[in-house]
Amino acid sequence: MSESLEIEHAGSNAGTCVSQPVSKRRLLRLWMVDDHAALRQDFAELLNVKSRLRVNEQFGSIQPMLEALKEQRPPDLILLDLHIGKENGLSAITPIKKLAPTARILMLTTFTNTDAEAEAFRLGANGFLLKIYEPDEIIHLIHQAFYEPNDHRLFPNLAKHSYVRTMKAKSPAVPEKAKQTGFLNALRQFIRGEREAAAE
């Protein structure tokens, strides 16, 4: 997969939604699939306190999520980790698209992996986000995936034009556990700030 990819693809659902003012956007329903329970729960709480986002379901592995898609109304977006225990989140993209063709699929991972990003794009995912982004940036890109699926920041390594992130990524040499801990701490600080602001 080369950089000549047309980022306007952004999954088979690209172009079905148009940009709207935030105040007029409807509540978006999300499902999360991540084997790191603490991270998943904290991030779900963060998303739930933000306007126009609601995490309806959380899963620690792929199969329960697929079973739920067979029985329940599909969400607007599914946040899917790249490494889910011994499972590869990329393997869930095709079955998700068969069961819920209108759902946007966003990979949300700790790892910068251009090959995985290219494969996610090829399979029809709608974005490849990193957990080392600031929480507000992730939230913004979740909305973009639904309302502006052609946004090149959703596939930063594959975009035709270079994108300089406003948030600096941590060094790739940082161990996985340290990255997860840093992300959790950032989430908790963010949530604490939201709660304190709401209490004032």
C-alpha cells in the first residue's frame, strides 16, 4: 500500500454525512472493543461527559461484540483496538462491515504502524487513531470520522499532504505498559477536571 492511496475512500461509508454545526449534531452512539479494562472504562467515561457522544457498549474481545451486532441496533461508530489480547483488531473489520455496514470503524491503538494503518484503510476502516493523542484530539477525530470522513488526519501516515499534529507523540521507545499508564493518567486528570468544572 503506497502513499498514492486516495484518502477520500475513508471506508465505504465516506460521503454519506455532511458537516454540521456542533450544536445541531445528534448524539453519536459508540461501542468500544479493548482488552485493557481500566483504560476502556476511563475513556468511556470521558466520552460520556462530552457533548454528542455516548458509549453504549464495551467489550474486552472481538467475538462478544460481533454477537451483539447480530442482536442489537448497530452503533454509529466502533472504536477498535489493534491488539486485543492475542487477537488482531484488523480481523474484525470485515465481519463488522457485513453485520453493520453503516457503522464507522475507528482503530484506536497505542502503536504507530504504517502497515497496519494501510491494511485498516484497505479493509474499509474509517480512521486510525493513536492513544498518545490528547483526549480532545481523539474526541474531535471521532466526530470527524462521522461527519467529515475525508479528513486526512484520520489516516495521517497515508494522507497525500503532510499533517503536522498539534500534539507531540511520545517516543516510540517508550514501553507499552508505560504508554498505557501515561494515557490512563491523562484520562483521569481530564475527567477530574471535567468533574471539578461541573461542580463549580
